[in-house]
Amino acid sequence: MKNFLDLVKKRHSIRKYKPDPVPREMIEKCLEAARHAPTACNKQSWKFHIVEGELKNRLVEVSLGGVFVPNKWASTVPVIAVIAMNLDLIIHRVGGKVSGVDYHMVDAGIAGEHFVLQATELGLGTCWIGWFNKKAVKKLLDIPAGWDVPAMIGLGFPDEEPIDKNRRHISEISDFKADD
């Protein structure tokens, strides 16, 4: 990558993957990038559950079946990273009530984005999964009460060409203000 903006533009949601396993070193680099994400009060209140093999197949079956069929493409992905976040941190609960900001979600989102950008730099494809059966995921992976699962990320070697992103013009997403 020439620069960060090139990397961001290269990241796409991939929904078809080669069956090749993802080397552990590549997954660990993605986790290392996530580990360096900023978090509220530096609490690092998330954990990435890396799911592969037969357990990944069961995860897809129990969490993405039924009404969650639009994510059926996940059966082709070799790895799913499940992001879990600890809801029991007092500082986040109190701070969230005072400010109206869900710091757990913000922290998990930043860490997840660090993960997917690192994956992109490594030539891996990713896709955020937000439509799934949380209860089934928590039960299968034995994620304790007091933790939530806001998202999962498919990870693997792409077996499709990315579709160009149709993005709104910068003038539609920004509004510059200043006191003069």
C-alpha cells in the first residue's frame, strides 16, 4: 500500500472465499492490529474468538440459518472472528449512562476495523456480519453472561473480484463549521 487511504479504498466486503486455510501468523497479525485499537479508559473490553474447521461450520449452521439466510455465503469462509465485549465494566456502564454513548460498541467497532484493515493489507478478504443469532453464538462458544456479541467477521482468501463501492460525495457527508 502506498498510504492509508489506498488501504481503506481497497477493503471490500467479500462474500465468496477460497477453501484455503488462513495461516495462523496472518490471523495473529490481524489480532495484533486489533489489540492496538484505542478503547475507552484503555479497558480493552473485547475478545476475539477465532473459529475455524468443524466448529466454524457449526457456528454458521446455528447462527446464520433460518431467518438469517441472507448470510448463507458464510459457509464458504474458512475463519470467522467473533467479537465479544464485556458489558460488566462499571466505567463503561456509568460513562454510557452519563454521555449516552455505548462505549462497548465504539471500542468493538474500532478493534474490528483495525482487524479488517490489517487483513486487507495481507491480501485477505473480510466481511462484517451483523445479522446473526447472538444467543446461539454465545451458547456454542461458551461466552459468559455479561458479555455481548455485536459482530462477527468472515476472514479468508477472496474468490471473487470486489465490486466497486458507490460512495456519496464528500460534500454530502461533511459540513465544515468555524467561528470567524
